[in-house]
Amino acid sequence: MKIHIALLLTLFYTSPIFANLEVSLAASEASSPNKAVVTLAAKNTFSQPIQTAKAWVFAMDAEGRVVGQKSAWILQPSKHGAKSSDSSDFSLDADKEAEFSVALNTERHMVSSKVIFTKLILADGTSMDPRKHVVSAE
């Protein structure tokens, strides 16, 4: 059974003209009734790497109620200068794609998820408004 996943970026209209980070959600996994893993794929279309990205991840039940939530750093500056493809401890280079997983606790079984980006900082330190620069790639 394929689960349809919705991506909520903002409460306001986001024009794809300004999109520089494309994000899509893969099918989420409920590893147990009280744990879930949400996987998202991101593509950076900025002219420089994205150094930091933070998002709220919401787990929803069949009725659309929030059963779990977590604020997570999707990308964060490297602490040791080394890049690792299986960790979020690196920047997302320009014109590159990567997948990220966020594990969260849930009250009940999760059937869908939503993500809202709250922070986006480029390699040169420029802070970008996620409402204008993040769109669903689906």
C-alpha cells in the first residue's frame, strides 16, 4: 500500500519562481507504534552550498491529527571538517541532491507526515526565507 505524503511548507503561497531548495518526502516508516522515521530528499539549486537547514517534522494519523513532532537540524555545520553521506553533519553543495532521515516519537501509529522549514543559511552566512526558497518537488 502506497502512502500518500503531503508536504506543508508554509501557510502562505510559495511561488516556484523563487525556489532554490526542492524537497520531497519518501514513504515514511513506522518502526513501532510509538516510533517513526520520516525520509526527505532535497535538491539544492542555489549557486552555493546550503550550510544549515532546520525544520519541524510532524507525524499525522489517519484522521490528520498530529501524533508526533520534532524540530530537527536537517543540515548543520560540520564539527570536524569531514563530510559524511550517511549523516546530516555536512553542507548540501550547489546542484546536488541528498536524502535525510528524521526519527521521532509518536503517540499512535503514523500514516503521513508534513515538514515546515524554519531556517535556511547558505555557506556565505546569508539567511534565506524558507517560505520563499523551499518548494515541494512532488
